[in-house]
Amino acid sequence: MLLALLGGCRRPTSSGEKASAPAPGSLGTVTVKGSDTLVVLGQRWAEQFMKDHPGARIQVTGGGSGTGIAALINGTTDIAMSSRPLQDAEKQQARQRWPRGPVELAVARDGITFYVHESNPVDSLSLAQLQAIYLGDTRNWKDVGGADAPIIVYSRESSSGTYVFVKDEVLKGQDFTERAQTLPGTAAVVNAVSLEPHGIGYGGVAYARGVKELKVRVGEQGEAVPPTPATLQSGAYPLSRELYFELPREPTGLTRTFIDYVLSPEGQRLVTDAGFFPVK
């Protein structure tokens, strides 16, 4: 989604590329691209920042963490939004273009939750049960305390940082079941689960509307922990993560000013308003 109020597309300039001088009264343009989890929050930051800084343009688009990171490596965005840390290979690729980079900044905290239909009697699952469902080993809700009905599995595309997080933390690096239906964003997963009584999907806490969020148990006999602000901040909920801005190098100019705003008390209040959790 491209933020309204913005002019036509052009290549980023604040990362050091040569460009024509900004129009009179313009403070410049910063491009922000990547994580679909972060895109709505990124747009809120941009909208408020542009209100406070007339003449500044902050272009925010989604596409997934992998898409944003690829744009960072290719030099076609000033900031990549990512719901996962950079991998070693990505850092090496970035350094080929940006020897003094990249720079990784945590800008918000999030919890990954698993959604089911509001009518589903299942309230909690263990990490092992979630793994079995997403590997395809468990295919019927009756095997995890639910109705006798097939489990309809929804997942994200492989370029998604949320997909990578679930693969690493829940599936322990194993591949998702071929039965999983891949959807292009968390909002699409939530919508699909809200319409499918036997569905299950995953995504960020902030997107849980019209679905039931499952409590998660670390062990089969462990406590079922809900994804709440208290459990995410304390670490009791096992599937929490940081959300990042990835930059080619230490930011300067308008990019630095925008990031300072994002990490300011006002910017972090928008984090809370959007359903995420502040990093400060």
C-alpha cells in the first residue's frame, strides 16, 4: 500500500545517491519498504511525521520483509522494514554496496499469535501441537481437543518475516505442510480464518480482529499463556519478537530525523495505539 499524499515514485536519495535538488519548500523524500506486519504502523508514523514536517515526504510500501531487504541490498530503498533480523548472507550482500553498513534498529515489539475461528472450542495449543499441525502430522481438530473436522491451515508467503519466524521458532527449520494455503498478508490470513470455522492461521497480535487468539503452552502440561502486553513484555509468552528498521548505513539528514521521531515518546505511543509494544 502506497501512502496517499505522496508524489510520483522516484529512487531514494537520502542513502547517498545523487539526485536533482528538491523542489523549493521540500525537505526531501525517504522511502520505507518491506514488512507487511509493520506497514500500517509505518504509515501512521509517516502521516504524523509529515504533518509535523511540511515539505517532507515519507513513502511507505509493503511487500514483505524479504522484499524490503532485497530493496535495501539493491539500493532502492532508504529503510527496509523487517519482522526478523538480517541473515548473515544478507549482511554480506549489503556490505558489498554499503561497506559501513548495514544498521539494524529495533523500532517496536510484537507477538506472533495463532488465530482460529471464534466458534472453535479450542482455546490453547502447545508449541508441539502447533508444530504438528503446520508440518501436516495433525490434520483433525479432534486430535487436539476440538471437533471432528479437518484442520484448514493458512500460512504466509516465504518472503514474509513472520513466515520465517514461525518456521524457525515453531517448526524448528522444517518445511510447512504442502496443505497450507499461502496468503499474501496477515490481514488476508485473519480474514480467511474469520470465514472458515475449521481454519488456523498466524500473524501479529495487532491484527487479531474477529478471530480467537490461542493461548500457547511451552510443554504439554505447561501453563497456557495468552498473548497480552504483560506476558509479551515479561517474556512469559513464548512467541515474541522485535520489529526492525534496516538501513544501509548510519542515517543522516531527513532519514535520521524520521528515525528519531519513530523512537521518540510520541512515535512509541503510536506503536501502542497500533496494537504493538514499544521498545523503550
